Amino acid sequence: MWRPISQRAIGLIMAFGAGVLISGVAFELIVPALSKAEEGAHWKVALGLGAGALTFYLGDAYIDHMGGDDRKSSKGGGGSALALTLGIVLDGIPESIALGLTLLGGEGVSAAFLAAVFLSNLPESIAATSGFQKAGRSNRWVIGLWVAIVLVSGLAALAGYGLLQDASGTAVAVVDAFAAGAILTMLADTMMPEAFAYGGRSVGLVTTFGFALAVGIAVWEHIG
């Protein structure tokens, strides 16, 4: 709100967050999903992955049609406030549910996946705030909106943990895979193209560094 961030810096932050998030999806969602699924039920995991991807794709296309197609642009956008808000919530809910699911193992929230979600949302939040300001919204209104989205995301994380606490391993695996499909589609559809557009050729190295760092955190958690 008060200190502009360069387009290149946002692109590199986005690339780093994408690398961390790819690691989180692989090691905190897909691998656990495959291990939780009952024998002969791995096709349901694949179905959940596809359903998550398709759900995000269709929801994203609908929001773009409403005027929210610029919501992830680091240049900000002129889309309607409703479309912007729906888009941010749509992106955050699968990640929040997935965070709640990481508690089901009884080992607490995964630090690696938490870092991945935070870093992946940072550039989107910067972009959306810029867009709201360009649309004439006050700082108080923007802060109020972010507080509301935090509450919605927290409820989604609680739902991911509470509603599935007694669910079968296959059911949890399908939800894990659903979240993974939605997140991967978001990465390919928005984060990576945006990162390359503004971060330049360095985004490949930065993405790989983010991935490696997240793997290191996951390994450290496992050893600890």
C-alpha cells in the first residue's frame, strides 16, 4: 500500500513461491494421497486430481468472464471488486483445505507446505491490493477485505481437518488430490506465466531454488 514493489521483484517472488508450492503439492499432497488410498483405489486419487484441476479451470474461467481476469496480474487490474474477491477466495480455499489435511497425521501443520502457500499468495496479494487501489478503494476497505479472506481461509482449513478427521484413508486421499489438481492448474495457468513475464530468464533458477529449499525443509521435518 505504501511502498511500491518493482515488477521484476514480484516476478521473482512469484517464481520462488511456485517452486516451493510444486514441492508442497508433490510431497505434502500427492505422495501422502497415494499412501493413504486403500488398495485398488488409486484410480480415485487420479479422479480427484482431475476433478480439482477441472473445478479450478471452470471457476477461473467464470471469474475471468465476470471481469476478474486481471486479478493475478502484478500490474493490477480493473476487474470488478466482486470478481477479484471471488478469484482470491477460489485460489485460497484448496490450499487452506490442504493445510488442514496436513494435521490429520497428528504431526502438526507441515512447515514446508505452509511456507509454500504463504509465498505463492504473496505476489497475488500484492497484485490484488494494487488493483483495488487503482479502482479507488480505500486502505481501510482493502484491509477489511483481507481480514475477511483470512477468516474464510481459516474456516476452510478447519473444515479440511474437522470434517475429514474420521473419514477413510481413501476419502482423505481424494481430497488431497483434488486440492493438488486445483493448485497445479493455478500454477500453470497464472503464476508461472506471470513470473516469467516479469522476472525474466532468472525465474527458472529461482523456481528450482524454491523447490530445493522446500524439499530440504520437508526432509528436515522428517528427520526431526
